[in-house]
Amino acid sequence: MSIFKKKDNKGVGYISAKTSRKISKFNRKVTKKLEREREDAGKDPELYTTTMKDPNNVVEFDNVCTYFFTDIGTVRAVDGVSFDVPKCSTVGIVGESGCGKSVTSLSLMQLLQRPSGQTVGGEIRFNVGDGKALNIVKTPTAKMQQIRGNRISMIFQEPMTSLNPVFRIGQQVNEVLELHHPEMTPEEVKARTLEMLELVGIANKEGVYNMYPHELSGGMRQRVMIAIALACTPELIIADEPTTALDVTIQAQILDLLRELKDKINSSIMLITHDLGVVANMADYVVVMYAGRVIEKGTAEDIFHNPCHPYTIGLMKSKPVVGKQVEELYNIPGSVPNPVNMPNYCYFKDRCEMQCDKCKGQYPPEIRISDTHIVSCYRFMEQGEVVGYPKSTNVEEL
């Protein structure tokens, strides 16, 4: 019997001390093995060098599995996720809290809290040019430090927690340039920092250069974060809910700024957000996630004009519409399944108002219903082409 199948003799969620010890022992064994494999991969570049399936993509996520080994079992935060980020485009990733959006981006940046958080399966291919790619899952930390902030940058949710309160703004932007461009003189670094502050719409660049984070407003701090992210002209910008803490007017300014800067430096954006309005305005492609899996993906036009998965339809119905008066907004009934003990069938089945007989079977495959539109729902089995099934990693075989 699997150590994760526990008898709940004393109610839901009860774990005996013996089971808890067994889980902890198993977690230590698995995480040590994964950490050892990561260290071994660093000795031979061939182990983490690969090729892109499509050279027009910046990043390709191929059946990525990122799990957290906790005291109550293994949480499958990202479980068989596959999608691409094409060059010079914006890909919006949407879904409710806890669906795996941020964990997907942290897997790409290798910023998971190890050893408990591990990418245990699949490939994340990052295009480094000349027909070569790095498999980020196996790339050693020393190599990742050359990529993070230089070729892939991330704008975090809350700028006040991302900026260091004891260093001036200028020092924090300078640091990125000094780290990745040691050939630059201090004068060149300062000139580039001031140029970046001006580029993100800060009028008083000299004054802000010498200020501390607490002296700036939320919008100004977010602009500084964007300046830090774009200082080295990265090929990919990950924007993890960059406008969450800002008011509506500033949100619009920040999004316009991101769109404008993306075109200026010819980079791609991976935009993580709850706000469907932001996605409709910004994204070229949309990936809808639910309970750690991609349930629908396609162009923005596909998703907004022809939503197919019941969950995507529910998300669309739940957003307010200007000029339409309703007593209360629609909300999807039920709740997300327990991440430690996911069902074998479709994760959305227990909340779905459109389920059919096939939904009682195994998890649905990815079904291509047009050249750009893919959905995981049995209702489209007859009219589409099966692309493949998302694959979980069996942790007991690691």
C-alpha cells in the first residue's frame, strides 16, 4: 500500500505519528536523490543541453511536473504542464489562486524553495540561439545565475518585498548591471541605470536614483522593479501579477509601459494574472490552468470568443460586463480537489455543469479543435484530434 493512502480513523485529514514519520523519511530520501542528480548534471554540459522543437519559441514547457514534498504527502502543484512562449509575443497564464501559475514561472527561474520543492519530471527548454537550448530542469545553479536577470527576468507581485529597504534605488539597479556586465565602468553603469529609470517613465530620475524604496509610491516602486528586470535587455520577461497592488489608473500605465518596452527590446512576456481584462488587452496567446494542469490554450481570440472548457466558460461568466446589470456575479460551484490526493478522472468533474458519461473515465487528453486551439474536455472528443495525455511523475519510482 502506498504511504500516501492513509486510513482516516479519526476524521478527515488525520495522520498518525507513524505515517508522518514514514512520509518524512520518504521525502528526505527522494529530495537527497534529486539534489544529487542536479549536482551530477552540472559536471557535463551535455546532460542539460538540448534542442528546441520549434526555433521560433523562446521557451517550451514539455510535460513539466513540479511537486512539493510536505509532511502530509506530495503536493502536485504543477502536474504535466505543456505550452510554448513564441518569440516577441505575450502569453497570458490565467486561473484561480493555487492553480500553479506562479509555481510554473518559479520552476523556469529555478527559484523554488528547495529541497522540499522540486521539478521532478518533464523539460523546460530555453532557447539560447545557434540551434541550442538549455533544459532548465537539469541546468546547474552556476549556469542559472548567468541566465537569471540577464536573459530571463521576473517582475514580482509586490515590489515592496522585492526591493531591499536598506539600499538606495540606484544601487539596486546598478547591481544587476555590475553582476552580468563586469566590463562596464561605474560611470557607464550609472548612465545605464538613469537611462532605464527614464525609460520606465520616472521623470525625476536623478532624485529617485538616490532615494530608498519607502520614499516612493507603489506605482513608482513597480516602475523601478520593471527597470531592474529590463536593465540587461532579457529575451523573456516573467510578469507575475505586476499590477496587483496598484490602483486602476496606475495599472493601465504599467501595462502600457510593459507593452511598449517589449516592442522596443524585442522580448517576450509571460504574463501571470487573475484579471481577464488585462489578458484580453495584453496577450497574444492564453493558457488557462486549473489544479496544476493546463485545461485550455490558444490565441486570445480563441479563448475569449470561443471558450470551450467548462472552467474557462465559468471564468468568462464570472467577470463583470460594462453596461450589463446583474444582481450578483456568477461563481463556479464547489471547490478544488485536495492537491495531496488528486482524483484519476477530470479534476473539474465534481464542479462541472456540463459533464457527460465519458467524464467518469480517466483524465481527458489534450484535444486539438483548431490549428491554434487545444482543450482537455471529453465533449470535443468526436470533433477534434487527440494530441496526448498530461503525464504525472510517480514519486515512489524516483
